[in-house]
Amino acid sequence: MSLKIAIMRPTEGLLSKALALSQHLDLPVIAEADQNQFTALLLISPEHLALQLTGPDAPGPVSVDFLSGKAAHRRQYGGGKGQLIAKAMGLASLKSPDVLDLTAGLGQDAFVMACLGCKVQMIERSPIIAALVQDAINRAAEAPDFSTLKLSLTVMDSQRYLEQLSPEHYPDVIYIDPMFPSRTKSALVKKEMRLLRVIVGEDPDAANLLPLSRQIAKKRTVVKRPRLAPQLNQQKPDIVYSGQSSRFDVYLA
């Protein structure tokens, strides 16, 4: 499917922001009457930047928020270093590790890792998805709690990023959460995942990331998988942490 994405023309007070985003992403700013010609629309409001799929059965708009909602709840009640992701990252022994998240998506896992004390560099290949994450970072930057977190974003293909990384910048941990193919075309998935599948697509290069990551990560490579999914590249991990719906395969350096 060919993607056509546009920015919905906002109110006059936000038009300058829309025009700046239009230039940055090379997207048109359109009137409401033209929206059905596009696959998805970026919506600018005083509160946030959101992305909305079009069509009669499209889910609601998606935005990223690190200060409230699910992200804030998980930060407060997620279980701290007792949760599976913390164990998988090796945070019992690694203090403030440098983490490279190669499949940042909407940044949820990266935010959790940053809250746990990691210095997280997110890599996201889709400029559209990255714009949602950067908007959340910009909005949260002034909050005292958020300003102490070390969370940054680079828009680039992950394999190319790894290939150009110099040894002095090798991270302690590399984190990979590849998009897993839907089992059926009619599978009901939450709107965030549905949006990512349409905009980003599958991760056909995920198999290439694991061997590269294992050469580069100084301590470990962590791969997040659905609980019953096959191992990436059929490579047996050194440690596995399994939850109800997903698991973390850990490959030690």
C-alpha cells in the first residue's frame, strides 16, 4: 500500500507550527475536505501532535505522552527494577548503562528504561513516528521529573546506524523489539500497533540487527518477543525472561 500522509490545517494560532512541520517532513498541509485522499493525517492541537489513520474503520488518533496516562502509571506502579524488562537489561549489576534502542516506535519501552536509570538513545526509521515521540519529549522537557531522564532520539535506519557507529560509542546494552507479523488479517490489535504497522510496516531487516548488535553491545543484547514466538534468527539466547504475553531473550557479550 502506498502511503500518503498530510498535515491537517490547524487553527490560525497553530498554522506556523504546521508550516514548520510541513517543511521538516516534506508533507502538504491540507483542508478537511481533502482528507480522504490520504492514508493518515498529522493533527496539531495546543495539547500535542497526533496521527490519525483515515477510512471508515480507522481507530482514533494516536499521540505520545510521557507525563500522564499509561506511561506515567507504569513509571509509578510498574514494579521498578523488579519488572522483567529491568531484569533483562541486567540492571541488578549495571548502573546507569548506555542503552541503544534500535526499534523505538512510540518510545514506551525506552521511557521505562530511562526511568530505571538507563541512558537511552532511541533509533526510529520513520520520520513520522519520530515526530510524535519528539513532540512528547519537547512537551515533557520542562517537567522536573522528566528533565532528569536521559532520553534522546535519532531518525535513521537502525542497521545503517550500527554500521557507522565507532567503537568509542558502543553501548552497554542494545535493545531490539521487532514488529511481529499479524497471525491473521482480522486480528484485533490496539490502535497504536495498528498505526505502526501501517506507517512503519514489518521489520524485514530484524534478522540482520541481531548479529550486528551482538558484535557491538559491550554487555548484552536484549530481544523482546511475543511469548510463544520463535527465537530471532533461531539463535538460542543465554537467558530468557518470560511474562504472560511477551518474553525477553538475552544474549550476553
